[in-house]
Amino acid sequence: MKELRVTDLTKTYGEKTLFNQLSFTVRTGDKIGLIGVNGTGKTSLLNILADQDGGDEGVFKRPQDYHVGYLSQATEFSAELTVAEAVFQGDSPLLRAVRNYEMALFNLATDGSSTEFQAAYAKAEEWMNKEDAWTADTNAKTILMQLGISDLHQTIGSLSGGQKKRVGLAQILIQEPDLLLLDEPTNHLDYQAIEWLESYLAHYHGSLVLVTHDRYFLDRVTNRIFELSFGNLHEYKGNYQSYLEAKAEREEVARAQEHKRHQLYRQELAWMRAGVKARGTKQEARKERFHDLKDNLKQVKEDGSVDMSLGSQRLGKKVLEIKNGDYTIADEKVIIKDFDLLVQGSDRIGITGKNGAGKSTLLNILAGRTPLDNGLYEIGETVNLAYYTQENEDMDPNKRMIQYLQEVAEEVKQADGSSASIADMLERFLFPRSSHGTIIGKLSGGEKRRLFLLKLLIAQPNVLLLDEPTNDLDIDTLTVLEDYISQFNGAVIAVSHDRYFLDKVAQKLLVFQGEGEVTNFYGNMSEYLEFNKEKEMVIEQPKAITEVIEDTPKEKTKLSYHEKREWDSIESEIEELENKIETLTEDMNHQGSDFTKLQDLQKEIESCEQDLENKLSRWEYLSEFA
């Protein structure tokens, strides 16, 4: 078993202490979820573990052959590389063999008559055999296919940001390192790819340290949780649900201890003020204890509890409506066709579906930023709309946080009619009071996004549009946002692939299937996924095999005439099926970049395996009487 041991890791940025003597061990089989409010140093810790940054102090121990793979949030490849060259980057003989084979295969497909390409392909096949790399090549193509990457020979420069992130994820998974470091791997993945990745990582043979906002993903993949909080690291055994239970107990104990300290402090304070004349040397220990209590009184810190019941402007009956809407982007890609949508005052609508199908475009249409090609779009007169986009708002880096928010309002009206100051709102949104004067330029990317969201909310909108908020916000902030939405007296429309978030905020889904097809589903995300699985089971259920069996007495003692004929041939039929499965598997191992062919072969193998299972079951029955 390999392990990485970290002892007394300390890291500071300017006046801020990110890590204060952190010590922990990562062993083979550990699946660790790293969580904490944005700005607590999650990405910084991954950078240090990946040797892309260093700590001020600390000791690292690991085996010499310990391999670390790191998927950062900013995936960078040279634009001139093909997907195959990027994915199979690496100096190991196996990866070089696969990379060389894919290039040779592509060249041969381009010009099959070239003797040079034929010779290169033959040499590449020989190298693949020598390194026994066929399985690695097939596994790599399976990973790519599950992540939605079908063309290995398109250039990196032609890909979107989300596609580059998936290429980076595929590259890391294919290498199968001892330690996987993944920073928000579910960003830019649709729900099918997320479910596949969950299963892959849950069965991964190495160890994993994972930063993600997806709480279902954390719950289904991890067996340990590391929480970064105020420079310290708290370890919890089990998955995310176990962490929530243990953290609640830990904070309850901390609150009880803090209450006892307060009580003791009051007693000691009364004694100090009493002016007892007989305070001699015997009382020095008690005076020292008083001062220790005073110094340590406020050492217990919590990440914050939030009441986000803000007031909002009254919303009329008419909110947002699209009638017979059409929209096509420049390359003739249909986003919506003859589309109708009526948004009412208390609607909670989640928008999900295929990447690139037009979910964000629909939000832009609803926000009035993108006009329809055809159809009618209307917005109610009383609508005060806030739009949380994926793009970062320009922020003056020299402006202080509290000034940035005071440009919107000096105070915020709450649902009960009282007012809250901007400082109170910052604190409710998990910014400690000591940080309110911090200039924006010193904030992390996640902290800036949290500040931008708070700016939108203190304007007290009555319609809220959210475009992939879970891509940028930490779990604690998402919990605050979800609490806000649960008390929000207005309409919410959110684009997201985060199943947990959609389960908590959405009562209806618009599912983008592509090519302008949008499906309505009344229910939450988990209900939709369950509905889809049940539908697929009905469609894919193999036809029952009907056996013509002669009527037999209750106590059967011998085979019928037809059963004897069946028995005579069944063993050869079983052997033929086994040989066919072996041949099809070999064909898959030698298949190139034709993903359609790979899928066809996989379906044929599954059909043969079902036939073989039926034959074996039949053989077992007949053998009792043969």
C-alpha cells in the first residue's frame, strides 16, 4: 500500500494564514472530499500536493515511484495539438505506444494506399503488441466516449472551454496515477457523464483527493472528508452525509464548551471586580486563569448560519412569457423551435440537458439580452430581474468589498420589515466582519463570485435567473443560496447539471435534448433520472426466448424427442457463442477511432452474452435428465 504523508504544512499569503500546521495521510483506496468556503485554500492545497506550489513549512513523505495526476480548474494544452496527442501525453512506453498507434491509424485512414503509412502502421501494431497496450487503448477510448469526446483528431484550438476540461479529465484518468487530484471535475459535464464518472471513481484502485460542489457526487464517491476552516483541517470518516452528522455533533460540543467558558469567565470577572483585599500570592494562579479565559473566550469559530429572508418587490401575475419562439445561432444550429414558456410568480424551474444545446441562450432570451428570430417575448411591468451569469463582472480591484455593495444599497429591507446593514449582509454571506474592508483585488475567484451574487440579491429582485451557479460557488455558499430561494417570494429559473441543487430548488424541468427539442418534466432532477432509467429498461429489455416444451408428467425422468435433439447440439452452440464473444472482444481491442463501430460491437457482445447465459441455463436443466 502506498501513502503520502504530510506533516506540519504551513502556508501564508501576505497577512492571511491559509494553512496552520496541517498534518494528514493519504493511503491507497482513500477517496477524500476536500471542502470549505471559497478562499480557505482548497485549490492552493491541491497545487501544493501536485508540486505546482510550495508551503512555507512542512514535510512530505512519499515513495519514489509515487505518481500524482492533477486536473486543475484551468486546463491548458497547446492549441496545435490534436485531442489524441493531448490525451496520450506522457513519457511512459505504454502511452507513447498508444499515441504512436493512433497517429499511424489516422494517417492510414487518410491515405490507405501509401506504403509509408502502411509500414508505419505495421510498426505501430508491433509496438502495441510489445507493450501489451491494446487494453489501455480500448479503456482510453471508452473514457473518451463516456466524456463525450468522439473525434480524436480535431485540434485543441477548435474546442470549447468545457471540451478542453473533458480532454484534461480523460488525460488524467487514462494515466491511472497513484493519487488523483481533481478540482471541480463535474464542471462542464452533463448528468450522464457525471453518473459515469461517479461509478469510475468509486471503483478507482488508487487514491483520490477531490474538490467539488456536487454533494451527491461527494456522497457517492468519497470515504473521507477533509474540511478546511480558519486555517485548520478537520478530518471526518465516511461520505458527505456522515460528515454532516459528525460536524453537527462537533459544533454542538464546541458550543457547549464555549457556554461553560462564558459562565466561568463571568464568575472570574465578578471576583476580579470585587476588590478582595486578601489577594496575596495564593491568588496569582486564579488571576492568571482569568486572563487565559479572557484571551481564549472567542476561539471557537463556526462557518456561519444564515437567515436570508429578505424582502422583495411585489410581483404581478404576468412575469415572463415566450409564444411560438424560434431561435437559431449563426451556424444554423436550432436552439428552440415553436417554443412556448409561461413563467408565473412562484415558479421554480430548472433547465438542464445536453451541453451546447442552448440552455444559457434561453436565459439570455429571458433576460432580454438576445432577441428571438420569430415569436413573441413579453416581460411583466413589475418584474425586477437579477441575472447571475457565467461571465465574471468587471470589478474595480482597488475598491473595498463594503464599498462595492454600498453602491447598490446602504441597507437591505428584510421580510419582517426590519432593515439589515451591508455589514450584516456580508456576514450572513460568510464574509467575516474582519474582512469587510478587504480590497477586491485580494479576493479569490470564488470569493469574487460570491460577492457578485450578494450584490444581485441585495437589489431585492423578484425574478432570479441563475446560469450554472454551482460551477463557481462552494457548498456553504450554495446552501445559503438554496435557503434564500426557499424563502424567496418570486420566480427562479436556474440552468444547472447539479442534481442536488436542482432537487432542492426546482419543481419543474426544461430538458434540452438538442436540435431545438425541449422536454417538460414536472418533478425534480432525481425523479427525472429515475423516470429515464425506467424508460430505458423498457426499451432495452431483451425479447423473451420462447421454448417449445412438450407437456411432461409432474415427475420428469427422461428427455423428450425434441429435448434430445436440443441436447445433442447445445454444447457446440455454447462453444460457438464463447468463440464469437472472444472474437468480438478482440475486434474491439484493435478498433481505431470509429466510436460508432465500438458501440455496435459492444451491443453485439451484450446480445451474445445474453444468449450464452440462456444456453447455459438450458444446458443445466437438460443435463439432469440426459
